[in-house]
Amino acid sequence: MIPPAPAPHPDRAADRLTAPRKVKSLGDFGVQPRVALIALLALPVGVAAALVAVALLKLINLFTNICFHGQFTFGTTTPGSTSHWWLILFMPIVGGLVIGVMARYGSEKIRGHGMPEAIESILFGGSKVQPRLAVLKPVSSAIGIGTGGPFGAEGPIIMTGGAVGSILAQFLHVTTDERKTLLVAGSAAGMAATFNSPLAAILLAVELLLFEWRPRSYIPVAVAAVTATLVREPILGSAPLFGGAHVPAQLPLSAYGLCLVSGLGAGLLALGATALVYFSEDMFAKLPLHWMWWPAIGGLIIGAGGLVEPRALGVGYDVIDQLLTGRATVGLIVGILVVKTLIWGLSLGSGTSGGVLAPMFMIGGALGAAEGLVFPAVSPGFWALVSLAGVLGGVMRSPLTGIVFCLELTHEMNAMLPMVITASSAYLLSVIILKRSVLTEKLARRGLHLSREYSVDPLEVHLVRQLESPITATFRTDETVADIKRELTAPHGSHDVDGFLAQRLYPVMDPAGHLAGVVTRSDFLFSSLDGPTPLGELARPAVTAYPDETLRTIANRMATHQVTRVVIVDRDDPDRLEGLLSLRQLLEARRIDLHEEHHAERFLSLVPRRFRRPAGAPVPSAVVAGSAISGSAISGSAASGSAVTGSGAPAYGSGPRAEVAKDVQQDR
């Protein structure tokens, strides 16, 4: 056995964590030149998604004209402008029947508002979308909205645009992540073309669909969104979708305080709307009918609500414009706030096809307009605008998307700060009270889980040299298995319970001093080789790492090679062994991250130093008994005050409980 390298001096070991050393191999982002190819592929995806979005909007107008006015035209119209009440009542039922048939015999994926289906495809379906969905989803949505459904076009176009990107990617030799990027690029492009909102579309992709913030995905998504917006302009124009509220440059301070109140109200409305949708879904699930018939029942609810307030039917862009410009009457405000909320939530639970954003525009605008009847006047439609942003922040739980969306829809930059207040307060209320949003609850009900909290992987911020362990033993290729077994079982003074050295991975060096491979302790325990067999026959190729690599890189390498330990070698001299790294060190990095998240400390105090209790002084039993970690959190001896010796020196022992006691004592 080759003598082990001397253990590092404790001071030097500590210096590894703080000493300035250059890391030449690492950068801010891990991006490959291939991202340029995916960005080029996003160009045709953006063009196609924009054309599909325009076609969907025209198709909605066509079905609305045919069903409610008997005209074959693509002109803009509304269901509520018909003069026949029976069309308002029965057309939504007909639309629901058609959608039910299309879903049962075409594709069940057309049911719902599109976003949960897109998320499920991304996270659990390899970003593969059926080609027929690119046709069935927009057609079914156009039928559902064109026959009076109180839905929006954005959810269907997000799903349809995503289908365009996914289908293109399925014809190409790309990775699953690249296919996901093209799918989301198509979704963002469709949304950008529908609302003339490229930045909001990009933010929606980041906050809700990509589940990452990396150049490899952002750049293609941005390319597709910009391309779709440019394609849209000559067809639908570049003006803001809704008239502005003419917000003044300076607002009274009281208005900002009321924006907080408006945000909390928007958050409560978001909670109620979300609960209503899934209450409806639960009720439909109890019906003794096949789900194919549910959209027709939802259509009956829509028709009944339409008789009360006809302007609640359809996409309702004209109503949203009235709310945002302060031209809505009290009757319209109350009718939309009550009727639109009820028929949208109850009918969406039936599994019909339609989006959630446009209804939220209308409901949020109506809530703000109602608040404007009580709040001090700022400008026409101001409270409708900020409440709209709040409802989006609470329902979608994507506050940045909601804020930027409203800015792009109205071009009211003066309203940015008030919208930040309302959207953020609604978002806060929503995430505290409600576990899932209307966009993700459906996935949870299918037994799937997703987390929308994005953070830097703690393994990415720790380097190998910070947590590597020293090498205590190496072997030579010309040594025999029998000799090494005797060596390992000899009394060294550093054995573990199995009689072997604590080190579990052993580098094997050839006579020239080069790293020839590695062997593990299991190799010796379970190998059939014995006696004079040279160790070189037992050694396997070594998986190596460099001291300046991140732990995340090493974790990926371990997963690729299916090993739990690697040998650390010098980057400039691969035959120079630096140490070992195991899964235990990777978990240590996680533990450090958890410690920083949950371990509370105080470094400054207003209490004069002479009045502070010494750090080593015993903690009064009453304090320990009343603390949050008394009882089972600490062992009996620690809880009773014996965590500190009589001399004042801490005596924590070892183990998790002792670590908790140590943390508490140091905090005090």
C-alpha cells in the first residue's frame, strides 16, 4: 500500500473555504452554442403560432356571427347584441354538446382552459403534444366562445402554440429540454400575438411554464415572442388592446394605501373564483352521466346567466374597455361582477374549452370599478386597472406577468407602481391561504405535484475543494487481492464497525505513479477473485473531478456513471490526487443550505454588553421549558440545562439533537 498523503493542517483546511483562488472553468451561466440553433428554430415557431392566434380570433368572430346573428362574416361582434333571447339560452348548450363530442371522440386534452394541460405535457409528458391537438383545441375553443362561453382565447392559444412548437421538435433530433423550450416558445408566441404583449408572454413562460431561468430557454422564447408580435402588427395592428385609464403622473399618498386594500380585495376574489371552479368540478364529477355531457350542462348555466346579463357572454373585450375607461354603468359593473364570476366558474368546471385570462380581466375590472364608486377618484378607470392587475396576481400567482400584462394592454406606465402594490398584496394573500392556483389544482387532483419556487441549487454554489475529504490509503496495480485484504483487516486504529478503513474508495496507481483505476471496499467483500490475483484486474476506471468544479456538476457526473464516490485530481496534473468526494459531502452542502434557511441568529443588539448574559451561562429551566424546542426536540439532559458543563464550557456531545441544543445555546 502506498503511504497516504499527510492530512492538511487544520488552518489550511479552513483556508480552503476563504482563500481567494481563481476558478477559470466556471461562468455565470452554463450555455452551449447549440442555443443559437434552437433560437433559429423558434423563428418559424413564432410565425406559425402568430398565424394560428390570428386564425383563432377570426374563428371566434365567425362562430359568434353565425350563431347569434346568422351572418357568415369575420367582423367583431358580441353574443349579447343579438335580439333573440332564445339564442342566448340555447346556443351555449349546443356549443357544449359539440365540445363534448369532440373531446370524447377526438382528444380529451381539449377539455379545460389549456394551461394545466400545457404544464402537464412539459413536466410529465416529455413535452410531446399530439398533432391533432393543434387543430382540435383552437376549433373547440372557437366553438365554445363563439356560442357564448364566457372564456378567453389565451389558454387555448397557449396550448395550440405549444403544440406547434412541440410538433416541430418531434420531427427533429433534439433533447427533451430543447423540445420543452420550443413548446414554450410556441405558447409564448401565441399569447404575444393574441394580446400584443411580448414581454408579458415571456414572463408568463418563465413564471409558469419553463420551470427554469436559463439562457438556453429564455433566448428561444424571446425570439418566438418577438417574431409573433412582428407578424401580428400588419394584421391586427400595434395599438394597445384596451383604452387607457389616463393615470396622472403623481398620485396622492392615500391612493397608494387604498391600492393595498384593493389588492387584498383582489386576492379574496381570486380565492373565491378558484374555489368556485373546483367546487363546480367536484359537483360535475358526482353526476351519474358521462363527462361528454357535462359541457352541455355548463352551457345551460351560461345561457341562464346570459338572460340576466347578456354582456357577460363571450370574450367581452368591449366590456373590459368600458371598465378601464370609466364608461361602465353601475348595472353593468354589478352584473359582470356577479353573473360573469358565477357562469365562468361553474361552467369551466364542466370541462368545456376556454381560457381564464379574459374572464379575469373582466371580473377584476368590475371589482375595481365597484371600488371606484367608493374610493376617491384618481382618473377614469384607474381602480379598474389596478384591481385587474391584482386579480391576475392572485389567480395566476404570477405577479410580474400580471403587472407587465396590464402595462402592455393599456400602455399606462404611470400606473406601474400602484399595480405593483395591488398585484403583490393579492399574490401574498393567495400564496398564504391557498396551496394551489386555478392553473395547478387540476394537476394536483391527478396525483401530480409541481413546485413553482425557483432558487439556485445549493450544489451550484459550493465547490469540490470546499467539502472534499483527504485520501488515507491508495494501492498499487501489482499488489494482490490477498495482500490487500490482510492489509485492510490489520489493526490500524482507524477501523469502522466492519473492520475496514473508514475510506471506502481506493485509488489504484500503476508503477509509474499514474492513476490506473479505483476499487471499492465492496469489490473486496464480494469479489470472487482472491489469492495472487493482481489488483489491476479488479480495478475499474476512475471517475474523477477537479477541485474547482461545482458539486452540482459532480452530482450529475455521479448520476451519469452510477457511482457514489469520485476521485479529486489536480486539473493541471491529473495524476496528482487531491482527495475524495462522496454523496455524504453533497448532502452536507444541502444541510448548509437548510441551516442558512432555518437557523435564526442575531449579531447586533441594543442591550449594552454589560447587561447581556454570557454565552456559556446556563439557560434558566423556565426559559428552556417554554422554548419552541423543548420536550422531544432536545434530549432530556439538554433540556434540563446539562447542555453546559459546570465550568461554563459547552458540552453538546454529538448527533442531531445535540446540534439543535448547540444552536439554541449559541443563539442565546
